[in-house]
Amino acid sequence: MQDKLDVKTQEDPRVSVDQSVNGEPVWIDPDLDFIQSLSRRGGDLFKKCMQCGTCSSACAISPDAKPFPSKEMAWATWGMKDRLLRDPDVWLCHQCTDCSTRCPRGARPGDVLAAVRQESVAYHAFPHFLGRWLSQPQFVPILLGIPTALLVLALYLKTPLENLFGITHPAGQRIVYSYSAMFPHWLLNSFFILISILVLLAVIVGVKRFWNTLKKADPHIDATNSAKSLFPSIITTLKKIITHKNFATCTSGRSRYLSHMSVFFGFMALSAVTFWVITSGLNPLLQKNFVYPFGFWSPWKILANIGGLSLIFGLILMIRDRFKDNDKTSQGSFFDWTLLSTLLLVVLTGFFTEALHYVRLEPHRHLIYFIHLVFACALIMYLPYSKFAHIVYRTVALIYAEYSGRNEDTSSEEASEKQ
């Protein structure tokens, strides 16, 4: 609940007491642009909040000390952008809707915190303008046009590069090489590795900014007095992510656990296969008789198909949940639907490409494969700016929560060790 104002705060309405800064009065200088931005992303729902604390008491993963999301709702109402951006609790929330379904005023705290996370992604993104573009529908043609143009450029440079480096094609027109003439393996690997390196650099810049922002909330915490060292914090966080421990505590949105697990492990399976293919030139297990694309009964092809089906199943559940009960679930913003639709299009065009690959339908299979590559490129290229960035920022916030001792689980474990 928002702290009561002391005598000083009654003299100046911009001053309030926040126990996170040792009970000292802090100045409130509302960021009106931030308030308007939150209103656009999540509606004016936070203005309905009466600070009853129901949301914090309903949340199963909210710590006893300074529970969320009640205080975040107050900060959103006051337009305290800096305070919200450096608050790890914004990312500890998994939007399971337990708080929203119990809110007596319909303020939907889960949706408000989702809007704050969207603001955080755009704020920490490098470059900033891409973070803004991913939230605005009018930029969709440009955002799809960029990877399309880059792929066309790569294909245009294919022949000059082959002549320059003396690259030759495998002989014959066997089905296993059905795309090699137009989309050679070396070209796609080089293209996507280059894109991935640039994306990784952007992620590193964003994570560094985000970590420094989180540190501003606890400037006294460093490696000498943190609750845990960094490596154990990372291990604990990865265990929670793999098991989806926090999602398992949901009551109102229990189906989210199954959908997120399906998407997570489906994506991991496809990532493993992709990594296996890309490292074919260096992987000692693939030096002999490496044939790509894989045959239908190849273990890697089977894993990829299972991963794709798992992704589709999870995405369908997510989409269904958004329309199942409007009073209890969030239909999501454009930011959400961009990621869902991109993931779905990547998988569907991948399966469509595979089917056309086996029936050798010309020239449709090459066209669909190109479209698949465009969506796959867009998914990777815009990772630091789309909701896909949650996989990065939430992981970092969870690590920081362990590192700083924010999680009550950490406190409990430490107390047990001391006893």
C-alpha cells in the first residue's frame, strides 16, 4: 500500500515517503508523457487503483517485504517513470492474472505492469527508435521490408561472392540439395550469423543499461555484500526458468503454465537443431556425410518437427486464453500480438516449406522458403526490441533479484543455512 504522507508531504504534494529509500521523503515529479504512454499501452486502468492492496495479497510470488504490484500501481498513477524502470518487481510479475481477477475496481495490475515492461524494453533498447517502432502498427511494412531487403541483397551478392571465394555447388539435383542453387547453405549461415552477432551486441548494450538501472535502486549492493554471488544467482534463475516454477503458482491463469512450457521447449528444440546445422563446418560429429536438409527420418528432423508442433500447440493455447474470458484474461496489446503472430508464421511457413520440399512443387517451394526466411530473420533481428526481449530482461531481473536478496526464497534459504 502507498505509504502515508508525513507533515512535509502535506506541505508539498510532490513529496511522498517511500520506505525503499530508508523512509526519507522523496520528490515526486510526475512524467506526464510516461503517464500518457502507459495509458496508450494499457489503458487508463491504473487510474482506477484505490491502493487497497488486494493485488499484492493475491499474488503467490510477491515477497512479504515491499510486495508488488500495489506499490507499482501507485507509482504508475504518479508517473514515476524512473522508479518503475529500476524496479525488478515489474519483471518478477508473470502476468498470471491472479491479481487482475481479484481487483475490486477492475484496475488489472497485471496489464499495467505489462505496459511498464513494454516501456522498459523501449527505454533500454539500442537503438531506441526500433524499440518504439515495434509498438506501433504503422511501422509494420518498414519492419518487414528491412529483413526482406537484406535477404534480397544477400541473394544478389551470392554469385559475386561464390566467384570471389571459389565456392562450388554439390553436383546433381537430388532432393537433399533442392534449395542449394538458390539458397546455398553457406550464404544463409553467413547471413544469419552476421545478423545474430549484431543482435547480440544490441542485447549486450540493452542488458548493461538495464542492469545499471536496477543497480540504482540498491546502490549499496555490490559483490562484497550481495545476498548471493552472481554465478549461484544465475544457476538458481535458470532452474526457475526451466521448470517454470512461478507459472506453476498461478490459479486464475493455470493454463498459461502449459502454453508457456510448450512454447519454451518447442523453441529450445528448434534452436538446438538450428545450432547443430550452423556448426556443421566446425562440429566434429558432423564432419562426415553431412547432408542438409535432413531426411524425414533423421533424428534432427524429428526433433525439429516435434519442436514445431509444440510451438504451434503452445501458441494456440495462448491465443485461445486471450479470448476465452475477457473479464479474467488480457487480450494483449499490439506488442504481444506481434510476437505471437511472428512466431506462428515462422513455424507455419517452416512446415509449409517442408511439405513443398518433399513434393518438389516449383517455384512455390522457393517462394514459401523465402517468406519463411524473412519471418525468421525478423524474429531474430527484432529480439532486443519486441516482446521476445522478455526472455532477456526477465532473466536478468530474476538474476538480480537473487543477487540482491529480493526474492523471499533467497531469504528463506539463507535463514535455513544460518540455523
